[in-house]
Amino acid sequence: MTAQRLKWLGVAAVAAGLGLAPVLLKFFGGLFWINVIAEILIWSLLAASVNLLLGYVGLLSFGQALYFGFGMYGVAIGISQFGLGLWPAFFLGIAAATAMAAVAGAIAVRLTWHYFAIITVVFSLIFYFVAMSAKSITGGDDGLSFSAPPLWKAAGWLLTDRTVQYYFIYLVCAACFTGMAFLIASPLGMRFNAVRDNEQRASLIGINVYYTRWIAFVISGLLAGVGGALFALFGRYASASYMFYHVSGEAVVWAIVGGIGSLLGPLVGTALLILFRELVSGLWENYLIAVGAFVILVVMFAPRGIVGIFSDLVEGRDRRKADARAALRNLAEAE
């Protein structure tokens, strides 16, 4: 089996495992973990938005929490203040995050390297302080609570049902990662890679570098906005604290640990660190030290991330097979 087929088999296995998670967890009595896995799926979208920019375009953003926050507040304000239903509020949150990314990206992608990272932090801080000061609208650090409308009233599907909520989050996240897979394999994805590898050469072959980066920035903002909208519906709550840049920093760490430039890297990194945190926090009060040590070890010994380790193993196996076939062919020719 080729490396590409093995990779897609791994993706299918992960999707199937996540799809069966509620059934298996109910059978073994681990209902608490359904919410944990749902939260992992939500945060993986924020990590995926970082991965799209860093892994495929070469831009490190510490401002993705801004678009996560716009998605979150779009849902919360749409439901609590505009009286919208679940789906209109959900799409309002995504639209707000995408629009904010389009505006911020038009300025940010003119810069590269640390200048780009700094300006993304600046945008995040500006709107964080705006959200904190506009308490009458956002609730500030106290947050904004609301009751989620039914997902599908006729069928009686409510987000208060743990299983319904999980599958809603699962299907939305699956759609986003599927869209990412098609995007990466598309001509636009190849343009992203060309700009990442060498922007001057990309420009010489006719690629508009600025426009390509801006498109990637907007799509990454959309992904983060979907995550924020899901998070608001998951907790029926929105808070300005989730717009602070340290939330973006966590997403960067998740993406790097999982594997930058890989489809499932953000999901793997997010799952690994959140599960590690949940397990260690119950055993040790200073669990963040253990989490930090774990991240350092991964970065030192697996610079391509956890997914990169498996990719190297699979590709190494294919290389060994190819070398063995070449040796046998040379031997046959020599005889």
C-alpha cells in the first residue's frame, strides 16, 4: 500500500473513530469525555486556521483568536439581542469573522515574518479591549449567556442533548476538514505552497502573491469563526477573554505539536495536549509545567510534529521498498 493510501486510510480511521465515539463512550459509561472530545473538535478548527497560514502559506499569525471571538459573539449577540434562530445566528457569526478577516488581512498580508505576527497581535489586542469596554453589548470579562434555540424543532433536536450537540459539532468540523483537503489539493492550494516556498519565483510565474495571501487569510479567519460559533453554541456563552492573543498562542502550539502542513496535524495536536492536560491536572496541581515540558520534548525530538513522525515512517518504508526493487533490478541486469 502506498504512502498516500495509508495517509487517507488514517484519515478515514480517525473520522470513523470520532463518529462512533458517543456510542462507545456511552457503552463504557464515559459520558464526560463526549464533551471533552466535542471541545477538542472545536479548538482543532482554531488550530487548523493557524495551520493554513503557517503550514501552507508561511505566515505565522497570533491573532486568530480575534476571528474566533467574532464568530462566538456573532452567535451570542444574534440569539440574545436580535432573537435569531440557531442557523441564522450561526451563519451571522461565520460572516462576521470572515468580514473581519477580510479587512484585517488586507493590511496584514502586506507584511511578512515577525512584522506580520506583530500586526496580527495588534489587531487582536485592539478588538479585545473594545470588547472588554463595550460591556453593554459583549458583557466584557463577565461574558454573555444565552439559551440556544433548537437545532431542528420539528425533529426535537436540541443542543441540550449531549449526543445531538456532539454530532452537530462533529459534522460541521468534518465538513471543514473535508473542505481543507479539497483546498490543499486544488490549484489554489498549489499557489499557497508556491508562495510559501519562494514568493519571488511565484510572482515571476504570474501568481499574485498579495491576493493569494489575502485569500488564505480570509479562509483561515472563516475556519476560526466556525470554531468560535460552535464554541458559543457548545457553552451557550461568549466572553471577551477568548479574544486575547494567548488563545491564539495556544492554537499555534497545538498546530506545531500535531504537525504543521498536514491535514490532521491540528486535530492530533489539539487532542493530545487537551487530553494530556485533563489527565495530568487531576494528578498534579502544577500540571502546566508538565504540559510545557511535553511540548518542548515534542518540538526537540519531532520538529515535524506527531503526524510528521508517522509520515516519515510511512515514506521511509516506501523508500526502502523502492531501493530494494532497484537493487533487485540492477542485480538482474548484471546477471
